[in-house]
Amino acid sequence: MTETVRAGYRVRASELEGRNWLNTGGKQLGLEDLRGKIVILDFWTFCCINCLHVLDELRPLEAKYSDVLVTVGVHSPKFEHEADPVALAAAVERYEIQHPVLDDPELVTWQAYTARAWPTLVVIDPEGYIVAHLSGEGHAAGLESLVAELIAEHEAKGTLHRGDGPYVPAEATSGDLRFPGKAVALPEGTFLVTDTGHHRLVELEADLTTVRRVIGEGTKGWRDGDAGTARFNEPQGLAVLPAAVAETLDYDVIVADTVNHRLRGVNLATGAVTTVAGNGVQRLLDAENQAAEQSTELGTDPLGTSLSSPWDILWSTALGKAVVAMAGTHQIFAFDPATGAVSILAGTGLEGLLDGDGDAAWFAQSSGLAQDADGAIWVADSETSALRKLTFDTTGDRAAVTVETAIGAGLFDFGFRDGDAAEARLQHPLGVAVLPDGSVAVADTYNGAVRRYDPATRTVSTLARGLAEPSGVLLDTTAEEPLLVVVEANKHQLVRLPVPREAQSVDEGARQTQRPKTAIEAGPLGLTIRFSAPKGQKLDDRWGDPTQLKISASPEELLVSGSGTAVGLVRELVLSDTVTEGVLHITARAAACDGEPGGEIPDHAACHLYQQDWGIPVIVQPGGETELTLDLRGLD
């Protein structure tokens, strides 16, 4: 590991403080209990898709070095619901986390280690000193090199202790279903459910409890085949294809196979599963596909295209294509099964809430989709606690997409409030359905509720509450009066709810993330992003400066100057003295290719784009910071 990444001075790790520990058999751990082990602190929150990616990145490393490496998840909640210890325990079970987790609802340990973004990784050596501090995902290879280096170093010093770590598994709580994700109605009156925690699909009878059949072996993995041998990895959304479309294919249903980063096709008659899009490699905005991102057309080789955590899917009658909520890249994709074409419908890949033309809009972990009678698509945009709407103009050669927000204010704004939509608040919604009158039902997941948005009056009401993380909602028209079917993830069940003529009215206030605000002073603010290419790579400067900063603010008036996109990782900003608080949105990129520093980059060398987005809440006050330094670092 290079000296620019590994600290050149010894910094003692801070104590691990929080409310409680999970996955330790009830034991309260301290740093002294971890002495002699290499420790990775993973600062995460269970709403964050990037944090979920890191959990999967760390699994092979944890398995390989199980006798010397201990990962400690430090859960630092963004949303109010995530501070609920019962919800956290469910998330730890849901995501099959096999390491100790510190519940840090007051962000005490988060602040002690100066974390500024989810996810953040901190590496502590066997003597209790910090040796690396990293933001974002994609560090698995570098961490493996660092761990190997630390093993050799501390084995030689006699400070490495081999043996079992402190992990103790918790007791499972599920039944026939385990943390189900989404459901769709099938023509026979049954329901197909993604049994996410069991890594399979389950067809339920109309009573929502009796299992008719299972599709998938029930083991985490990726394998095509018949209903008994196929494998999924945390599948989420499903879309039933129109009969006329399905007749031309060998499958009737498309499944968003989320952790496999693939779309799968299911033949309902035989139960056979095939892969229809995705190569299994998580999509990143790297140097290889950056040009494709600008064109929005990603080619007609669906099995050669990288996807990133597809979370929901539907068939668009307006486009004649499948539309995919690509949560991992904060975008909306389209897939045409007839031609194999994959394209980006909307979203730049930047995380946030920005309306307008589809190719300029920002989303934040979109996780639910529904289509209305006019062909518009409603989107549950979870990380902005927002309900968004996509409309299409199909008169030209390519559909023009417009994005608008019905409910929601930004990345850090949430709550539980009915009334005028401009003031209404949701909390991390994951599902959405259109009701017979054209209003929209929202699975308001972290509020444990189903909400209703009326486009005619632009008002929000509550249809039901007291649910355990509803993750999906759909309309059931098989009864005399329409009913809602709700996927209640944390109770491992589906339930029916009436659609009342008049809804409840709720106002428990609007809130903001409790994440601490950074105090900064009005006037000049020096911003520096630290980056060093991993060992064996060099900055790709063949066509100029390979680094870039994109900066904006909410509200826009917070920045007097310094916003916009330009090369370099150093920028001087000027903050207004009339705006008291807001959010700085910072995206840093750096391109590096395989090759040693000082040498030429070989022909056909693999190139990589390192990127991290920060949304930093700030408060402007005298005596605040005048310099801001963030880390975008490669590990060797």
C-alpha cells in the first residue's frame, strides 16, 4: 500500500460507543476485545444501496481471512426509522450480515471517526492504530492487499492473534416467506412474490398464504435452469409481460435480480429461468462506459451490459419496453426484449432530487414503479423520500422524457405529514401503485404506512399505518370492491387493505436527517479532494487532467461562486453570508489505468473511473471551517 494512502503517522483508534451490539450473543464489545485482529469499521445505514454493495464486497474478504480479520458494522442511521433497534435487527437478518454490528443512533462513533458519507471504511491494525480511511464502494481489491500486508507485518512483530472472532449469529424469524420484496398478480388469480430473503420466487394462492409452487432452489447465487435448480440473489421487482409480447419470447415474467445485477426471465408454464440482461458485473461510471452514459444508448447485447442493483420493473405500454428502476446508479433504464436494446431513460447518475428533462434529472435510489392510465410512470424515489413522475412524448424518433416531483424536498428531508403535497412528507418509500381513480398509493416504508397522493387536488392522505416496512403495494381487482395488496417485508407476509373513500389525516411534522451539520464560515471555502491511484495504476493523463469536480448546492443561493463542473480536485468556493444553512453536493472523479507511475500506459490497459458523491449538510456561522478536505482514495 502506498504511503499516500496509508497514514504516515500513528493515530490511535477511538473507542466504539453506541446503544447496543448485535451479532455478539449479547456481549458489549470494546476495542480491547478486538486487539490482535485486523479490524474494518464499516459505517453504514440500511437504506443506502452503496452500503449494501459494500456488504457484498466485504464477504469474500471476511471468509478468506476469518481467523485474523473482524469487520464491525457501525450503523449510523440517516432516517428516523433506522434508529429503531427492532428495524435494525431486522435489517441485519435480512442482509445476512455475519459480523458484529454496533448500533450508533446518536452518531457518536460516526463523529469520533470523522465519517462524512455512507459508506465509509476505516481499517485498524492489531495494535489499535488507524491505517486507512476510505469513502464509497469499490475498495475490495485494495483492502485485500492491505490486509495481506498487515498480516505479514504483525505476524512478524508477534502482535497478530489468530482464532475465532466475536460474531454470534442471531436466531432467524421468518416463515414460508423471508423479507419478501414485491408481488404481481397472475392471470389465474394467484400472486407471484419475490421471496427476497430466501433468494427465490413463490407463487401464492388468492388467500395470500398458501404456497402453490416455488421457483428457484432457495440458495443465494446465479444459475439459469428449471424451477428446482435456478438460483437468484435477493430478487425484488417483477413485471408480467403482455400476452402478445410473451408469445414472441420464451418467458412471461421479468424479474429484477438485484444483487446479481441482472434481469431474469421466467416461463410460467414450465418454471424455467433464463438470464435476459446483465453480465453480473456491477455497473460503475468507469472510463470504459462513460461515453455510453452520455449517449443513453447502451447497445443491443443485453448479456454483455452491466447493470447495478435493478430494484423494480414494469412493462410500459407507452414505450413498448420494460422500464427498470436502476437503484445502484440512481437512474431509470429501459429494456426492449424484442431487440435486446438497453438504454437510459432518465437520470444522470448523480444522487439527488432534480426535475426537468430526463437526461438532466437526478434520482436517488429509485425503488418502485407504477404506470397510470395515460402511460405515465410513477416512481418511489426512496433516498429523497419522494414520489416522482415520468411522462413521455413519443412523437419523435426517440421518446422525450420529462421528470417532475409530486412529493419530496431533497436528500435529507423526510417526515410523516398529510395535506398539501408541497408540505407533505414521506420516509424512504419503496413501492407505488395506481388506484382506479388515478390517485397513487405509496408504500411509505419507513413510516410503516400506505399513503395516497391525489394528482387532482395535489394532496396527500394516509390509507393505513402500523405496518412493518411495507416494501410493495399493488391493486387487487378480483373482489367486488378494489383492495390493496401490501407486501409487509418485516412480518414476512402479504396483507389486503381496503381502499376507503376517505383517508386518515396525519401530521407528525417534517424532519431532517439527524446527521450533524458541518459548520462553515461565509466567504471563501477551500475544497480539496485527496486521491492517489492504487498500486499498479497511474493517472490517465493522456488527454489532459483526468480528474473532475462537479459542485452544486441546495439552495442554489448558498454558493456565490465555485459551482459547476471542471477538471481538478481542488476548488475555491465562496459561500453566501445571507443563507444560513443548506447542502453542498460534491461529485469527485479520477481516471486511472493499469501501468506503473512514470511509465507508459500499455495498449488495451484496463482503465477505471473512481467516483464518490457527497451530500454534506452545512450551517453557515462565524468561526466555522474555511477548508474542507475529503478523501477519494485508491488502495493498492
